[in-house]
Amino acid sequence: MTYCSAPGKIILFGEHAVVYGEPAIAVAIDRRIHCDIRRSHDETTTINGLEFDPKKQTYLQCAMDTLGVREPLNIQTKSELLSGAGMGSSAALTISSLGCLLSLQGGFDLENAAKTGFEVEYQTQGGASPIDTSTSALGGEVMLSPTRVSGFCWTINKEDTTWNVHQSKTPKLKLVLGNTCVHSPTSKLVCKVKEAYNRSSMARDIIRDIGVVVKRGHEALMEEDLVEVGRLMDQNQSLLAHLGASHLKLDALIDAARPHSYGAKLTGVGGGGVMLALTDEPDEAAKAIEGAGGKAYILNSTTKGLAFE
Ligand code: MEV
């Protein structure tokens, strides 16, 4: 038997553009997925007491296939994350299950778990970057960039794209998440943006502009200049909206939160899902988000990544 848990994440800067090798910055959050996997004495694999359905459990099935797991298993999962909302639930499920499966195979290694997790997301979503899976594996603040800077952990390559994964230090941030309650599966919007990227030079320009905003965002975070971080978050939101990743309900929650925030933007995949406000007034921002019809969560970042205890 192995038990493992892994955190969700929020992306501060760079979602979507990071799929094309641009930099991105994410922070692990103190909400996790817990996973317990045992060898089964029966012939069938079960999940939470029910027969395992590979069509529904696409990430778990892909994780097992990638590691060549053929034996029947009893899998238990418990989630503190919203799914299909941009909190990194699929990455946390993938990373926590890989922690268990690699341990059952007697070959656990954090870098291997993060790299395999990326492959699983890539296959299952039809495209992905390693930002969610590396943040869930490492915990803390994670930056991906095409070049290596301080805090370098490992490099991940896919086709023509190289991501250098770094763990960096951010000032303690007060964050409020606003859920639109509009379900938005990652694969759908990642594919929509991919189509735009392949078809339109304007979409490719927007992706590059997001990369520039992320680099400035990294500098502002290093200087602990939250006013500038917030201004850049607003800029990042406007570029994401031009890319077609926002949603009317996201826009409404962002507008409501802004008077109480340094900055606000969608976080994760968009198209519904969740928005994020960086604020010194979390209660006021949360109230404004709820007043605009969203469900608000005041969040803490965590340095705890994949864990076995
Ligand atoms: C989803 O949390 C973030 C995206 O950039 C997809 C990815 O990086 O895999 C939209």
C-alpha cells in the first residue's frame, strides 16, 4: 500500500502561453488531492469502491499505461480541489497517483514523477505545459522559462519546446480565488488556443506579449513591488481575453474584485473556471466576488509539494 498527496496550484502569470515555451509563474496552494493505492486481491481495479472506468478516469488510466501497470489495484482518492476550474486538480491527481504507483514499483523519484506527470497531462489533454505538474510535485513558487536562472531544478523537453523548471522565492501573497461555477475542462480550451495559435499570427503575437508580461512579473515579484505585480496581472488578463480564454462571468468577478486588489485575472485554463485577485483586503475582495455571483476562497500558498506522510 502507498499513500501520497499533492497540492493544487494557481497560475500568477503565463497560462496558455507557457504551452508554447513562454515563461510562467505558479504557486502551490494549501488544498490537496490524497491518493491511496493498494494491490487488489480481486481481478478488477476499483476506485473509491466502484469499478474503475478508464473512459472516466482518463488521467489515472494514462498514468498506469505510461508506467506499464497491468495488475489490478484498489485506488482511493479524496480531493479538496474543485475540478475543471483551474486549480490544478488533474495535475494533483496525476502527481499523487504517480507518487503511489512509482513507490509500488519501487522506483520513486520526484523529478521522474514530475516528468511522467507532464507526459500524462500532455497525452490526456492533447497538449500541455509542465507548469501544473511541476508545481504540484515541487510545491512553493515555480517558474518555467526557456532559459535557466537561479533556483533551477530540471529541464523538460517536448518536440521543439524546452522548459527549465525553477523553484523560486516569492513574497507572501494574499490571494482570493473566485469561482464562476462554469465548468471548463482544460483539454477543451487548450485545444481551442492551439487552433488559434496554428491559424493566426495575431494569436502568436499575443502569446509572445504574454511572455514579456511574465518576465516583468518575475522582476516585480523579486523586487516585492506588488503594485507593479498587480498592474501586470491586469495586463495579462487583457491579453488572455484577446486570446479568447476569458468568459463573461470571469470578467464580472474580475471587475468586482479590482477595487479591492492590486490586480486580478483569470487563473488556469479560463473559459469559466476561476479568477484570482492579489489583494491586501482579502475579506473585501471575497465579499465583492460573492456579490457579483461568484464563490470566493481566501487561499494560502504552500511550500509542501508531493508528500508521503
Ligand atoms: C492550465 O492550468 C494551464 C494551461 O496553461 C495549460 C498548461 O499549461 O498545461 C492553460
